[in-house]
Amino acid sequence: MHQHPVSATPDPDDLARVSAIFKILSEPIRVQLVLLLIGGERPVAALVEALGQPQSTVSRHLGLLRSAAVVKTRRETTQVYYRLADAHVAQLVLQAFSHAQHERLGLPDHPAMDALIGRAR
């Protein structure tokens, strides 16, 4: 995925949006929903079954993800299907898991870190 240059003094709107994304992903069930949707569009019933949570709980969290523009919906007769709004949030969550696994397993940092840090300056 293409990386856009990021300034150490970002646009205030971008900074607010980044903070909002991290806030909306602060609940484990929402992260699980994103992980499930990385595999593609799914109906609410499939998400409820996969999470083993009540439909009201799953629907509430999906509503929050939708209001934050993380997911989009499509209605087909009586079923509502959810999908990720774009690939950026998927990459963010996958990178967060990679980071968590590195910490848990005590793995060394990737050699590309210097190049990544250089882009953020």
C-alpha cells in the first residue's frame, strides 16, 4: 500500500481523524470486527455467530464503526452486509497485531524502521 508523507506537525484535521480512528478501535470487539471484515463483506448474522456475542452488542459496535466511517453497509432484502470502508484501517490493525506479536515474542525491529522514521520527519 502506498505510504503518504507525514509531517511531524500534521494538519489538525488529520490529527483529529487519526485520534478518532484509534479511539474507535480501542474496544477489542471492534478490532475483532475489523479482523473479520478483512476477509470480505459479511452479513450481521455471520458476525454475530463468529463473535459469539448477542446481536444487539454486535450491532451497537458496528453502528459505532459505521458512524466513524470505518465500515460501510449494503442492504439486501432483510439482511445488512458490512465491509471495510477502505484498506487503510485493515493495514493499521494488521500492523498493530504485528507490533503486539513482536513485543510478546521479543522479536527485533525490522531493518526498514530507519526508512520509515525518516519519512515521518
